[in-house]
Amino acid sequence: MRNFARKKNHYANRGMGLEEDLEQTNQYYLEHDIAVIYKKPTAVTIKNVTYPEKKYTKITDGYFTKSSTTDYNGIYRGWYIDFEAKETKNKTSFALSMLQNHQLQHLQNIKKHNGIAFLIIRFTFWDRTFLLDIEKLNTFTKNNKRKSIPFSFFEEEAWEIKNGYQPRLDYLKIIEQHYL
Amino acid sequence: MRNFARKKNHYANRGMGLEEDLEQTNQYYLEHDIAVIYKKPTAVTIKNVTYPEKKYTKITDGYFTKSSTTDYNGIYRGWYIDFEAKETKNKTSFALSMLQNHQLQHLQNIKKHNGIAFLIIRFTFWDRTFLLDIEKLNTFTKNNKRKSIPFSFFEEEAWEIKNGYQPRLDYLKIIEQHYL
């Protein structure tokens, strides 16, 4: 049953991506009263709106603004959780340019204030997803001038989050094992 | 000096509103390494975009969506903090219709997971701002069929956040006194 379910899930999810997996996972955590973790809305600046037939507010001019923080945060067993999630098609490394400096700054800040701060990085080609603690990333960037993190670093220093069925990406299991 | 500063501030801030006060306060907390608390971006659904002169992405059609959560969250001394902030022009009561059910549900959820959850309510006519714990709000709604909370309830059951200069609205002082 489990294999069947996973296989079905595997095909059903083709191309659904990391964001959808996290969405489903966070929904699962919420419904099962495990944690309260949300993705933040995309930051936009609204320049103009109209009111078509007075029914609703239509945004007719706006643009995307850089968020000051990461995409995800919330609470798990009283702990403040904060992370950014990215997926890469690259087989051999993760380009650091996919993260913004102020996001890394933010994660370090969270760590300093006793929160749990990390990255979730998926290598889509290998269909493998890793949880990398912000401290380990800092150690890497301090000791390396490379602009990308090799896949092998993830295999050695990060913790792999196995694909599942319910929830699809049980990252809190990793938190449970390694942080609490 | 302090009086002068506060007076100056008082006039300078006329009409700036609760949101701006919280923005400045959270910025102060961040810069002084006291806490990391942000307002979430307004949730919008984008239906269409264009790329004027290939320079940026312009949103040409979109609408506002209900957020599932509150506007503010973050971390203070390792504690997960979550709140919604509203101001009312009403002199005698705060209309509960200004809050959405799912926001109150969210705050209760946060409390259950050992976070600190509350409302910040400002009565603009009196220029007085209160921090109301979510549990106290629950007690009120359980024992009352009223659709608004009288001002006197805030005076008795909530904690007043005094207007200040730096930061303008030091709500963490209240948290410090009553929660930690």
C-alpha cells in the first residue's frame, strides 16, 4: 500500500516542485496540530487600482519588491522556525547567487536570537532535498571563495529530507533529530 | 529633553498611524538587536504581468487575497511572537468585525504551540494603544454576545503601551513584564 501510494504520488507530483511540496507539508502540519508554519506572501508595491463594477479592488499597476526576509516562518513546539527554500537544476552544485545577502543575514539574525534557521535546497535532477543549517553555510562561505556549494558538501554536511507521502517533505523530523 | 522629544514626536507623527509606529518600532528593535519582527507583505494574487521595455515586471492585473494569518510575527529572546494590529476611530468600543475569524483562530493556534499571541488595538480618538492577550479576548467573546469590546474592557484587562520616542511603541516592554 505504501509503495503504491508513493508511486502514485511520484507520478501525480511530476513537476509540482518544492514550493508545492512545502505547501502540502505545512498544511499537513497545521491540520495535524504539529506546527504552524506559513509561506509569506510575495512582496509587491501597488501603484494603482480600479474598482470594476464596484465589485472588487483590481490592481492595475504594481511591481515586485524585494522581501527583507525569507519565505517561510512559524512555530514548532515553541521554537521559532525560519527558512528559505530553493531548487536548482544543476547536477553538481548550488549557486549562491540564488540567495540574497539580506536573506542570509536574516537567517543568521534568527539564529542569534535563538531561533532555528536553515535552508531547504532541492537538486531536481537527482530529486534529492537537503536541509542545511545556516551555521554550516556560514562555515562554508568563510572557508571557500567559490560562488557555489558542491553537491558533495550537501551530502556530507546537510541532512537529507526524504520524499514522503503524508507529509511529502517531513523536514520537522530532521529538526526533531538534530536541533531539539 | 525627553518631554521636548516626545512633544516634537507627537506633532511630527500626527496622522502617521499605528502601522507606521509599528514599522519604526520593529526597525528600532532590529537595529538594536532586540528582536526580529516583521510585517508580512499584503497578500495578492497576480493574474497578469507585462515587461515594459524589458526593464521590470509590471503587474497589470491582480487582486487582494485574504491572508491566512496575522500581519506581524517574529522572534524575541527565543520566543515566537505573533500579533494583529488595528486602529479604530470609535471612542467607546472596538468592533470585533475588524478582525477575521481565521486570524483569531491563528492566534489561538500560536498560543497552543507555546508562542506569544496578542492584539495591538489603538483608539485614535484617545490616542491610546493597548496590548490584549488572545486568551483575554477569548474569555470576553465566550462570556459576551456583544459584537464589540467596550473601551473599559481594554482599560481593565489589556495593558497600555505608552507612546514613546525611540521606539515609538515599545510593546516588547509589556511582553517582558507580563509574559516572560
